[in-house]
Amino acid sequence: MALLTPKDLININKQLQEADSTVQRVTGLDIKGICKALYGTSPSSEKVGIVPVTSGNGIIGNFSASLHAITQYFGFESFVTDMPDVSGYYEAVRDGAEIILMADDYTFLAHNLKNGKMANNQPCTGIIYAEIASRYLKAYSKDVFVVGLGKVGFPGAAHLVQKGFRVYGYDPDENLIQRAVSNLGVIPFNPEKPKKFSIIFEATPCANTIPESVLSENCVLSTPGIPCAISEELQTKYDVQLVAEPLGIGTVSMLYSVL
Ligand code: NAI
Ligand code: PYL
Ligand code: MG
């Protein structure tokens, strides 16, 4: 998995505020409103325990502090445990956490200890970014371009298909395209046959993955991918509505999905 760096998480509150106002402008709902519409849930004072994890590549500077800021931003009571790992888990449960948030290099989970529900960050991130894209108020058709069909992109593509969108998919991995075609009915995007879109959802770990030929004026690009999929130059040239944020939108999607 492509791991976050402390630099990605600098000024997480400002990044969240900016993402929230873009989501509001693009969809007419703020991020909490999107979550409520998506999962049909609302928080009722659940306490979130955040457990730092040292295994693998270890602690990511700013990661637990960012989860603390994110949960508070969305109105959850939360705390970071003093100890990491098993001792931190013990501390979280002992001190009244109802939902545990913790991540190693492969899995970032939310586990609601009261109702047993558990969420994984990758599908929850794909689904909420796809949902935001699908709600673009100025979309001119039901065609969506999905770039990257991996652990985040595939569930996002599945969500868009389920919502009745015509999904064009691209990934350099031919096996992933075939899986999306046979399991979801995704239409393989042919880079030789350019087509413009008003809705684009991207989930890759690479920069500059969106060819200029697919961009229409004022299109929405909803992307959890790090680094950003589009250059500032192209974003400005096409007045692209960019929804991109490194951790918070996916995290709040996980939390609402386990309520
Ligand atoms: P993955 O490795 O499972 O999938 C990425 C896919 O992108 C691969 O299938 C790869 O073949 C494809 N790809 C690479 N270059 C491409 C290109 N030029 N055009 C089209 N497809 C291309 O990775 P995963 O787990 O799906 O994560 C994707 C990105 O999302 C990563 O950057 C990850 O860090 C980020 N992420 C961000 C989150 C957030 O909250 N903002 C949460 C979770 C992941
Ligand atoms: C959750 C993110 C989104 C993108 N990549 C994923 C990632 O960086 N995962 C690793 C998280 C490790 C956290 C570390 C800590 O500080 O507790 N174990
Ligand atoms: Mg996010």
C-alpha cells in the first residue's frame, strides 16, 4: 500500500475545511451530509479511541494526531492512547472507547465494539469519493471516468455502477480491467479514442494520470489518490472542481459505516 508521509498531513484542519467547502459547492451537501445520505446513520456521542501502531514501517508522524483532529472536526469525542499496539488497545477499551481506529501498513480499520461492525479504509474511501463525484450538480451525463481499479478504485467503480452510472474504467493492469468488465460491466476506456467527461473519479498512487483529452470545462475530479492526479496548470485551464484530501474523508466514511 502507498503509505502517507507526515508532510501529506500538514494543516489537516485547513485541508478538511477546504475539502468540505468544495464538496458543498459540488454536491450541495457537506461531507457529513454525504455520509448521512450514503449510510443512513448519524453519530450519537460515540467515543473514538485512536491506537498508534508500531509494526512494519512504524508510526507515521502526524497520523494519530490527524485522526484526533479529523474525528473532532466531524463532532466525535476522541482520544489517542499513550501506549501503542496491544497496550494501546487495552488502554482504549479500558478508558471507554466505543469505536477503535488503528492502522498498520496494510489495514486501516474502524471497529465499533458496541455493535460489532467493522470497516476497512480502502473500500470506504473509494465509496465516498465515488459518491461525491456521483452527486455533481452540474454533471451533463451519466458517464463517469474511473482511473485506477485497485483496492480503492474498484469499490468506487462498483458503487457508481450500482447507482446507475455508465462507468468507463482504465488501469494499466489488464487483469484489473478484465475483473471490472466481467464483475461490474465497466466499459474499458480506450486512450486512442478520446472522450470528455464531466465526472472523473481517480484512485492511483501516481501523479498526472488524467489525460488532458478527457477533461471538460468545469468537470469534477474526485480523488483520494496521493500525489494529486492533475497538475495545477490543467486544473486551472479547465476550471476543474477538485475534491482531494489525504485522510479525513475516508476516515469519516469508515466511522459512519460502523454506526
Ligand atoms: P492499489 O495499488 O490497490 O491501486 C492503485 C491502482 O492504480 C493500481 O491498480 C495501478 O495499476 C493503478 N495505476 C497506476 N498508475 C496508473 C495510471 N497512470 N492510470 C491508471 N491507473 C493507474 O492502491 P489503492 O489502495 O487503491 O490506493 C490508491 C491511492 O489512494 C494511493 O495513493 C493511496 O495512498 C490512496 N489512498 C488515499 C486515501 C485518502 O483518504 N485520501 C485512503 C486510502 C488510499
Ligand atoms: C490510511 C492511509 C491512506 C493512504 N495510505 C494509508 C496509510 O498510510 N496506511 C498506513 C498507516 C500506518 C499508521 C501507523 C501509525 O502511525 O499508527 N501504523
Ligand atoms: Mg480521505
